[in-house]
Amino acid sequence: ETGVTQTPRHLVMGMTNKKSLKCEQHLGHNAMYWYKQSAKKPLELMFVYSLEERVENNSVPSRFSPECPNSSHLFLHLHTLQPEDSALYLCASSQGGGTWGVDEQFFGPGTRLTVL
Amino acid sequence: AQTVTQSQPEMSVQEAETVTLSCTYDTSESDYYLFWYKQPPSRQMILVIRQEAYKQQNATENRFSVNFQKAAKSFSLKISDSQLGDAAMYFCAYRSADFGNEKLTFGTGTRLTIIP
């Protein structure tokens, strides 16, 4: 595997379910991100982890819970979601860690989430 | 807070022709980075081109070039000799040059259609 991978690619869940999205990066990066992509809206940054510490939580509801056990893996735990949470969830990684200079983000293919 | 505006939700261009996608941004910072990302249908978002604000010279990557007007806060993308594989959503993004600030701010995107 190369780059940034995400599983599952598609997920359908009921509002009472608990599920997790997984992201893995094979680039040796120090920073990882979760974004939410909804139709006709800008990508919304949800969480940023740098050197395995959460450095940003962009006012995300508590029904979304991130976890970064190491610099290569990032999870997004979901519980009691709402239909309006249906979207494409993108993971990205970058060299990060306070790298000086332009810091390109590499994106995964996303998980298409549908909440019924 | 920074904002990024893409005023063209959809654009189309004849194959082999040239098309320009517009992007404007608002910031009070003097040093920052600008990016164009491409998201083909059902595929990963990839970086097309980037520009450092301190550089006066416009960035170029093969058929892709930008027109960076710092005073006007404008950052347009020109695609020359358009190809069918250029069909995608294009997102303009802004990132501060502050040390350790990895946050990207995206526009709403422009859907580009290539007409054979």
C-alpha cells in the first residue's frame, strides 16, 4: 500500500449504530487530518493531529470521536449520528510537526457515509 | 479568519482548448501558501499546483499555470490544451505560513467538464 488509505470506502449506518472509520498513511508523515466534504460546501476541517497529539478540534459535535494511536493511523469513531452527517469523510496527512515551509497534504480516497 | 471564494460552481471547455478557473481569498497575513487541488470523480484529491505568496513568479506545472495577483488577492488556475482526464472538481485552498499552522482553508470548488 502506498500513500493514504481509508477503510471502509462506503458505510451505511443507522442513527443508533456505532462504527469507526480508519485511515492509514504510508508516507512517514507526522500530521494527520479529518475533513468532512458535503455537496456545495467547502471542505470542513474536523480534527488535526500533529505528532499524535490533537492540535485542533474545529467545534465538531461529540458524536464524532477521533483517535490517533500512532503517527501512521487515525480513526474516527462514530456514534448516534444524524442524517445530516451523511457526507464524504476525507483523511489527509502531511509532514507536519511544525515543518518549516510549504507542507503539502496528501489525501485518502474518502469514506462515503450514509446515515439512515 | 481566512476565507476562499470560488465563484464558478461549474465550467466547461472544449478538448484541447484553454480554461481559467478563478479563486479569490481574504486574509490579513502577508505570508501564506495557495494551492489548487483536483478531485476526479470517485478518486483521490491530488495537488495540482502551489504558490508561495512571497514569490512574485507565477507557478507552472506542465499544462497548469496560475495567475497570482497578491494585491488583488486573486489566484486563478489556467489549464492549457485541456484533456478528458482533466475533468474533475477543482478546489482552491489557502494555508498560513505561520510555523506549525497546518490548517488548509478550501473554497467550494469548481466542477470542470471537458467536451470532446
